[in-house]
Amino acid sequence: MAVEVSVVTPEGRAFEGSAESIVLPGAEGEFGVLSGHEVFLTALQAGALRIAKPGGETLHAAISRGFAEVHGDSVAVMVGSCEFAHEIDLDRARIARDRAQRQLEEMRATAEGEEAYQQYQEDYSRALARIAASEQSEK
């Protein structure tokens, strides 16, 4: 039985359709949803999203922080951004990762502040998710 999945960003719907399963980066770690899943609402962290479509195709994407609402046979994902693997410029993602990593290292040396550190950490996590989604899609 299929799960209806909707992924929404401020720019609009990034994905809508049926899936055999979906794996999301929860605040406490990755979790998967199959048809008939328990109803719940959870925070999402920046990371990899995987949608296993009927017929064997798996879509890989990088998402930013947000929320997921599960209702048995439907999943609504609300995130700040969603980039599917075919949309990701891998070289640019690697540059963004390296820049964020340098900023984190510099910040540790200067003790710039918690808010800035969290932003750099988010940038770094998002860059890692973009790279992982792109590389997974190539396999």
C-alpha cells in the first residue's frame, strides 16, 4: 500500500505523489514512514530525504530544517528548502561545505557567539546533505 507524500517549501510544492516509503532526517535521527504509520508531528533537521517510489525508483534530496506531519497513509513535509539530486551542483555544494567548515573553525578560535555558530553549523549540515543526495543518486 502506498503513502501519499507532499513536500512543501516557501517557493511551493517540491514533490507530491505516491511512495512505498519515505526516510526523513528527524531531530533525533533518521526515521522511515510506511503505509499505516502511527500519527505524529516531528521536527526535521537539515539532511537527506529519500522517497522510494512504486516501481523501484528512489528519489534523493537535501532538505533544510522543518517539520513532518504523518497521518497513517500520508506524510506532509514542510521545510525551508528541498533540492533533489538532479538539481544539485556538486562542485558548488563542495565549495559551500568547505566555506562553512572554515567559518566554523574560525569561529571556534574567536568565540563569535552561539547564534552565528548555529547558522554556520546549519550551512555545513545543508552542504553535507546536498553532497550526500547528489552522490547517492549517482549510485
